[in-house]
Amino acid sequence: MSATRLHPFKAGGTLHRQAWHALGHLPTAGGAPFWADLQILRQPLAFTRTVHAQLGSVARTVIGGQPHVLLLSANALETVLLDRDRIFSAKGGWSSLMGDLFPRGLLLRDGDEHRHHRRLLLPSMKREALQGYLQRMEAPVQAAVGQWVQAGQLPALGLPAMRHLALSRAADLLLALRDAQEVKRAEHDFSELVEASTALIRLPLLGRRYARGLRARGRLVAQLLSLTRHRRARPGPDLLSQLVQARDEEGHQLQDDEVVDHLVFLMMAAHDTTASALTSALVLLAQHPHWQAQLLEELHSEDSSADLMGRLAARNQMGRVIREVLRLHPPVAFLQRQTLAEVEVDGVRLPRGALLTLAPLHVQRDSQWWAEPDAFNPDRFNPDRFKPDSGRSTDPTPHPYAWTPFGGGAHLCLGLHLADAQMRLVLGALLKSAQWHLPEGSTPTWRHAPITHPVERIPLRFTPR
């Protein structure tokens, strides 16, 4: 990826001049209005690599009209995500980007409030619940794969199909929503909602993308509020029914509006990030067909008498492929936090109230931790790679926070095990049914904000087995 040129600071780049000057001891990675936003939207890796090479791992810039600290190291990710002293606020970091669109979701809660709500949500992600979810997914996934293979190709590198599959499964598991028209409406509204998070102009009357996102949220809230009230009267097998019945140690329940806020955020997280990861996996496996053959061989050797969770967990090579996919293309490439007190991060003092942008995409492709960081090499996650007699080429000893596609600390993704299992289920069904490839000469490019996705409308082509 080509390097980018850092833009000089221009007066007037931010109205928050006091906050900008409070970061005056940091080198400047561009302060012109919307310039850094556009770099992150269009060429984030080139941008962060240039900043890191020229300015180091900590720099200041303007994002969303506000001064931000760019943090580009594994050490910074560890310090901020672990947050041992409760200094880094997820709510403060994400509010300016997501506060109107996903208010009061789990990511926009901190401290005791966050722990309380996470505890109420946690039972829905335990092993017993996951086993039930996956069993309900198996037949619909097989049916979808059969349709894709019969059609012979998927447009836009499979992204629309992966979004539809992931949302339909999320709608079923979270809401027991199966009506095709309702799922279609929800799919449209969630797409509008996610797109609104990239809007540079955030005035409801002027920013058309942002206004569409707010209207989409209103429709979703109305739809989910009606479902919530219905499930209180008639619980079903879905996560919504678990939420309306969940009680803490003192017997308190979530209110209807709290349930809806969690559902809007969980539906977005459950379908868009999984669809992103599956699309990335399909494209990378199309570019590396020998890995399709290796994964198929592993599938043929698995124990057919084991239960579904056992079979999925035993797919070790597939697990390494998924880890490598998420390293190269984390669905959420940038994370946001805000400091609640003066603190030192990566050897640099940061003032109270500073907005932070962390970059897992950059760290997960940092040559300090990864040999040939832009190459697709699932074997780098083989546990034997560090054995002296293994004969394998090895990466440097990894930093524990050099791979963070699911975040970390108190805000570690609640659905990470479900996402991993769902990817193993879909990839396994597809590998058993077909080989797939890209049209000759095609080289997909990627956009990593707000959710990682391919840019081109190239078809993904299937050959039945």
C-alpha cells in the first residue's frame, strides 16, 4: 500500500481549540477539517503507517471535528483496553461517533453500570445457549449455501449475501423474527444506521446520510419496542425473551427502553461484523485455494459422531485461518476511548478529557510483531511455530495485545465465541459444497470504516464439488 503525505495543521481545523492546545506537546498528524477522517475512510493503513514512521506511536489529529490522540502501538492497546485504574471511558470515546445512533448500548456504558448490564446479557452467550443457537442455524446455513452454489456466483464478493445471512440468523436468534418482509426492512434500516456512523456532516437537516440513519433508528426502535412488549407477555426461545426475564441479584429487570437499546446495538454487532469477517474469509480463501483444499481435508477427518459444538471446536486449521483473516481485516479497525484523568500511555502524558483513537488494524500489521505482516499465512497461528525443532519460519514473539479484533478488557466482545462458531459453520458448509474463486486478474481493495468491507462489485464464483 502506498504511503500518504501528512497534511499540515491549518488554523480552524477544530473549534475545540483549548483541547487541541492541551495536546500541543504531541506531534501533529494533520489538523485540517475532515482530512484525517477521509484518510481513515479511504486509506487507513497507509495513513497510520506514515504517522508511525514519521511521528512515532502517539500523535494528535482532528477526527469528527474534535482533537484526537492517535495511539499506534500494542503497548497502548494493552494499557487502554485493560484499563486497570478505570481511567479510559468507552462511553466518552464512542459518544461523538455513535451516541445518537446506538445510545445506551453496552459499548456506551462504563464502570458499574456496564458490569451490571453485561452480567444480565452474559447468560445468553454461555455454552448451553450457543449450542442451541448453532443447532438452529445449521439447516438455514445449509439451505443458503445450496442456493449460492446453485446460482454459481455471488455479487460484490459475497458481502450482500453474507449480510443477509448474518442478519436473518441474528433476527431469528435474538428476536425469533422469521417473516421475510420484516427481516428485509430490518436489514435496510441497519444498513442505513451503520452508514450514518461514517457521516462527516452530522446535522440532521443538512447531513442526508446522518438523517437517514436517525430515521432508520426510529423505525427500528418502534419495531423492537413492540416485540419487547409482546415477549414480556409471551416469552419464546429467543435472546429477547431472555432479556425481558433476566433479573439481577436484587431482582431488578431491564426496562423496555433498555432492552431495545441493547437489541439495536447487539443486532448491529451480531450481523455486520460477522458478515464482514465472512466476506474477508471468502475473498482470502479464493485468493489462496490451497487453503481451501487443506480445510476440506480437515473436514473429511472430523468425528461425525461428535455433537455440533464439538465438531466446530475440533476444526483447528479453520480456527487458524479465521484468526489470520481477523488479523488482516478486523471488522472494527479502530477503537475509541476518552481519558477520565491525566494518564501516561506509551510513555506520553495525556490530559484528562482527551479523545483517543486506537488502531488494531495498524498493530495487527506491525512488522515488529508479525513477519511479512501483509501476507496471508494462517500457519503463523500454529502453536508449534515457536518450537525450535518444528522447522517452521516464526514470527517474533507476539505481544498479547498485537491481536485484538474483539477488543479486550471489560469491553471484550460478548459475542466472540458465537461469531467464531458461526464462521466455522458457514465455511464448513461451503467447503463441502463447492470451490470458489475470483475472476482472473481481479484484485479486491478494502475499506476499513465503519466496518471492514471490499470496495469493488467483483463476483465470487463457485464450482460445485
